[in-house]
Amino acid sequence: MNLASLDITLFVIYVVALIAIAWWVSREKQGHEKDTNDYFLAGSSLPWWAIGASLIAANISAEQIIGMSGSGYQIGLAIASYEWMAAITLIIVGKFFLPIFLKHKIYTMPQFLEQRYDHRVRKVMAVFWLGVYVFVNLTAVLWLGALAINTISGVDMMYGMIFLGVFSLAYSLYGGLKAVALTDIIQVVLLVFGGLFLSYTALNLISDGNGPLQGFIDLTNQLPEKFDMILSQDNPHYMDLPGLSVLIGGMWIMNLSYWGFNQYIIQRTLAAKSLQEAQKGIAFAAFLKLLMPLIVVLPGIAAVLLVPDLAKPDQAYPSLMTLMPVGLKGVIFAALVAAIVSSLASMTNSVSTIFTMDIYKDKRPNESQHHYVKVGRIVSFVALIIAMLAAKPLLGNFDQAFQYIQEFTGFFTPGICALFVLGMFWKRTTANGGLAAALGSFFLSLAFWMLWPSLPFIDRVGLVFLLCVGLAVVISLAEKKGVHENAVDVNEVEFGTTKGFNFAAFAVVLLLIAFYSAWW
């Protein structure tokens, strides 16, 4: 056991406090019973600070903290492109995608697809997302979270997964998205300060007590190869991050799909008080993303010097935590668990939303609101059980789980991105054309993976996206139907943004230019 009594006490206080606060914010006024809008969209009442914090809390989980730190250990700062490019992606989502989604007043991404295309597209994508969330996202978060708990405290992996699952259900099952989003501000504060403390302490150890700035200078001097943002072709990790493709290639497709069309991410913005409130939340999240490499990548690089003989790269972050002083270790452990359970709660809520609103309600449309909320809670519980059982068989043999997740989702991301982008911005896209892009993505990606194994997966994602767009365009034109009857009329969508949002966008771009100029 590597946790002292003080660490355990601080952690227990955090667990109890979070559950209590979640239940308090979830309470209902006398005589009011939760309906589907309350449970799945927080009553369309989320303020900007809750949206921004919840976006980050849902995103930064075990797969980011443990997985990306492992990739930082193995690859270096270049893996931070996922974080920094996400910041500008969020600005694009806020400017061009959110106005369309909020105008359609949707609960889920499949619901938008039905409004734009037809019922078939909604059902196919609903089933697909349920599979990905349960067997990729939930399993990854549970497995990596349990791995961290095992490394730090010695608790058995299965018991660790059970604890994480029970904890996430305890504070989110009753209140739904409102409980998740309004407590996420606590989670993010703990995550940011806990992560900064870890980075500070690690750098201070590297400098032998001469401060974190000297530690960072020593780290860059001793490991200069770990601070190349744009990898050359002779770099051993070029296949993971192929040079300029992280700036002008397939990473754009990965990020647009994740931040723009991913239910458990975009669901927070769908629950906003207004479009302007959602956009402010998006801008807040973009600035937090710029900070994330300091919290999730830098510790992995520092671990190369502090704990150089790791069996697996994904042990970097948990191993660093064991070096932290008593008390601080408990706070950082709480921050790590905060990130994990927040993502679990977000994913299970999105699984229940898609299943209930896109599949179950279609079969039984005349049930009460109370009935649908009850079904959503049951689905959240069942999804976690399935993910626990599937975690070890699926992830037990991978050294870098973050790269595994990117590689797997890269088979489907190009088609999903093509399906949505064409659906929003090209009026002639037909349902058959959109389906061909979505389904063709897997087969095209598989063909390239088998026949062109030397092609980096990010380049493959970009190439397959272009082919999927071409496939959708050809099929849509061949049907000769002209403008689709459900086409989005962008002339009726308000794309104007406030001065504050525009200033935030400009600042994000300037900071990114500075970062890439410094560590090109």
C-alpha cells in the first residue's frame, strides 16, 4: 500500500463530498418529476462555466492522463498536438457546428441525422456509437483507471474497476447530466491543480530542489529529442505522428469528429441556456485544452528521468504519483479519480441517452417521461457491467492504450466526419450517399491498413476522409434528386459570434503559433 492514512482520508473526504454535492444539485422542486429533458439535457439550463468545465472533465480521463502520459514517456511533446489542435477545433465547432445543432433542438447526434437524412441513418449510427462507447471508451477508461489505482495502492484491477463504476453511478445515476455537469467544475479544479502539483514536484525533483523552471531547462537539455513537435520521417514514432499531418492532415478529421459529432462531448453544449452561453463554454474549454499538455504530457516526459525502467509506458503517471509527498499524493490521487469517474459518468449518460431516445423510444413511443428516465438509468448500469467484463480481454495486452484508441476509432472517424460535414454544408447529399460514406469508411480503412501498412494512421484517416466524401458525392449526384428535402439551409442559421468569442479565437490562434514556433 503506497497511500498513507492522510492520503486515504483526503481521498475519502473528496468521494463523500462529491456524492453529496451531486445529490444536492440534482434535487427537484416539490411536485416536479424529472423528465427526459431534465435527465439527458439538464433542463437546457447549463451556464458557460459548467459547459466548459464539463467538456474538459468528460474529455480528460484515464485514457488521456494515463495513456497520453505514457505516450509522452514514449514519444515526447509531439503527442501534445492532440491537445493543442483540439483548442482551435473547439473554436470551429462553436462557430460553425453549434448554431446548426442548437437550431434543430436535438437530444442526440443520431436524432440530427434522422432530421437531415432518414430513419435508417439514425439507427445505424445509434447502434455504432453504442458499441464504440461501451467496448472502446468505457472499457479504456475503466481499465486504465484501475491500472492507476493498482499501481498506486495495490488494489486488484477488478476491484478497482468495480469501485470506479460504483462511484460514478453513485453521483450521476439519479441526477443525470445535470449532476455530472455541475459537479464537473469541482472535478476540473481538482484535476488542474492536482496535475500542476505533480508537474511542479516532478520538475523540482529533476533539478534537485532548484525549482521547476530549472527542472524544465534540465529536462529539455537532457532529453532534447522529446521536445520535437513535428517529427521527421526518420523518427521511430513517425508512424504515430507523421510530421505536418498533425497540422494540415488527418488530425483535423480526428478532432472535428471527436469534438463536433461525439455524443458524450457535444451533449453538454446541447444543454446550454442559449447559443451564446454554449459558445462561451466552448471558448473556456479551448483555453483549458492549451493547458493540458503541462498536466498530462510533461509528467510522462519527466518520468523518463525519474522512473526510467518502466515495464510499460502507461505506468509513467501512476509511478510518478508514488514519488509525491504524503498529503499531496492523496490530492493528486483524488484528481486522477475525479477525471476518471467524470468521464465514466459522461459516457454512461450518453449511452443511456442514445439507447433511450434513439432506439427504445422509437419502439415504445407512448410511455411516460418517468419510464424513459428509468430506462436510461438501467442502461447506464448495464453498460458499465458489460464494459467491466470486456476490459481485460480487449486492453490487457496493449502498452499504449491511447494510441490503441486512436488507431481503432480511426477506422470509422473519416466516414462519420464526411457524413456530418456534407449533411450540414452540402444540400444535395442524400441518405444513401451519407450511409455509403459512413459504412465505406471501415472497409476503405481496412484495405489501406492491410495493403499499405507503412501508411501512418493519421495520413490514412485524411486519405479515407477524402475518399468517403468523393463516394458520398458520386452516389448523391447519381440519384439525381437535387436538393435533399431535409437539407440544412445555412442562410437561416445565425453564425454571428460575439466580440468576446472572436477575441478568444484570436488569442487561441496566437498561442498555438507561439507554441509550435518554440518547439517545432
